[in-house]
Amino acid sequence: MARGFNTASDVVTRSGDGTDLATMYREVTEALRLYNGQRDTLRGLLSYNVTTASEDVIQAIYSEVFEEASEYGVPVGMRPDATPLKLGFNFKDFDTATRYTWKFLRDASAEQIRNVLDTVMEADNRQVFEAVLGALLNNAERVNPEGMAVRPLYNGDGTVPPIFEGQTFDGTHTHYITSGAATFDGVDLAALISKVREHGYGADGSQLLALVNPQEAEEVRGFRVGADSPWDFIAGESAPAYLTDQTIVGDTPPAQYGRLALIGGFGPAYVAETHLMPAGYVLVVASDGANGTRNPVGFRQHPRSEYQGLRSIPGPSPDYPLQHSYYQRSFGTGVRHRGAAAVMQVTTNVNYATPVKYARVVA
């Protein structure tokens, strides 16, 4: 047999346990379709999908009233006195690849091969969420590829928030604050909640969420009404069984909000514990639901639907796409509602410092 030529026997069409590789690639495509359709993940609860470089977004929630009708007159036209704020969204392209030798595909089980796809989706999910979280935790202004300002939450940059129910603000107003002490108590969390509610968010049908690292979660679980807390922490439905001589007045917080697991509730806010929140920081956000228009972050995707979400691209051999595949996502972030979230750093310092992990926002 001539050397340097591949023969038919060299082509691997099944995995070590007999699973057809072409069928597995179709499974990959279907898995990505389902994965991209999950809008009620944590990313979806904090963001709203956009496809443009910038948007003019009204930053206030107005409560207009009807007037008493007269027999002959006509009512005054309703026109909210609101000036929209132009807000930009970043945009970047990311990709990775999977490569298998024919010997690996020959001997590997289908489960081993599927595990690589699981790793790809986990990496994508983490990168996307860290970008959304970074847009909220980083208080610096960015610039998108089109040269437009990508702004954070209110950070004292001179922007004056709109009046809400008689409350006025000035250009030094910021949603990046510190506890002023080395410890974190219920008064601090209540102050953070008030930062969001004073702009009307959380009272408009949206749900307040407090995202905490496990370190702060242990402290929050101990909050009880007193000098250091205006409310009790109430364990959620998913909490382990426990003994108590106290009675809960009101509803027990649910086990989940969307697909987000909760540990309980504090006042009007649900509390969620996640390692993606850096220790020493607490975030309160008003969620308008999965892909809600009042969610704080704009999640920018390409305007053409075929370039949205996590995409699978066959490698150089279209007949055997599983052997060499690319995975690609294009996206970016930017705050849409600058008052819909607030961050507190637990520190004795007066000025807020961005977490080291989020000193550079992914996208």
C-alpha cells in the first residue's frame, strides 16, 4: 500500500461505544439551540437583549394621574416629562475550538465526547455572566467600537437622575458606595436596597435581588430586627430543615426566581448566593424578569439572528465536523438603566474600588 495516503479504514465514524459521530454532532447542534433559548438564567434576569450600538433610554418611572372629567371639555394630553439618556453597548467576538484525534474518537465513549461540549457551554455561560456582572460592578466609563460612551450605574459623573415622587438628585449621585466599616450588617443592606427603590425600581412590578458571595451570605443569614437591621432574614423554601420558636408572618421566599436559586429573603429583596460575586461586595438589582426591558444591563448581540448566541461551526472537513469544530459568540454589555442596581463594597474606605476580578470588563 502506498504510504502517505488515508484509506477508508482510517476514517472513524463511531465512538468507542458504537455511537455514530454524525448523530452526536446533530446532538451538539440541538443542545446549543436549547442552551441559547434559556432566557431565565441569571444573565437573562439582569439584562435585556439589544442589537444596536446605542439606545436612547428613559431613566425614570413616572406615575401619571387621570383628571376629573367635565361635561364639555377634553382632558389634557398625558406627556411624561422625560429626557432619554443615550447609552452605548460594547461588542466583541470570542471563539474557541475542540479537536479530537481519530484514535481518541475511536476509543472514547460518547459521554467523554459530550463532556467536552459541556465544558464549552460552561465556559461560555461563565464568560457571559461575568461580562454582565462586570458592567455593574465596574464604575468606570468605557467606549464601544463605534466610539460611543458605555456608562456604568450612576457614578457621580455629573448626570442628574430624574425626579421620582418628589425626590431630587444631583450630579454627584452614585450607586457605588461603601459600608464605612469592616463588617456588613442589615442597615447596610437596607441602605443598598433604598438606593434602587428611590428611583422607582423594585416598586414597578420588578423584583429586587441581592447577590452575595458565600462569605457575605453567612452574615446575611444572621440578620434579625434590631439596632443593626430593620428586617429579619427569612430562609427560603429550599433551606435545610431547622428548629425555631418563632413564627413567620407573611410568605416564605421561594426556592428559585426563574432559574436562580435563592437562599431566602430580606425585606422586599430575594437573596441569592453565588461564587461569581467577589467576596467583600454586595449587589442589589431590580429584575424585570427574563429579558425584561427595565433590566439594568443591555446585552448586545449581532443584528443578524444567525450570528446570535453560542454558535457551532464545522472544521475544515465538513464530512466529519465533530473531529474539528469551532464555537463562537459575539456580544457586548452596557448599562441601560443606571438606577436599577447598586453596589456596596464592605470596607472602611470612603471611596468605592472596583473588584480586581472585574477591573477589566470582558465585553
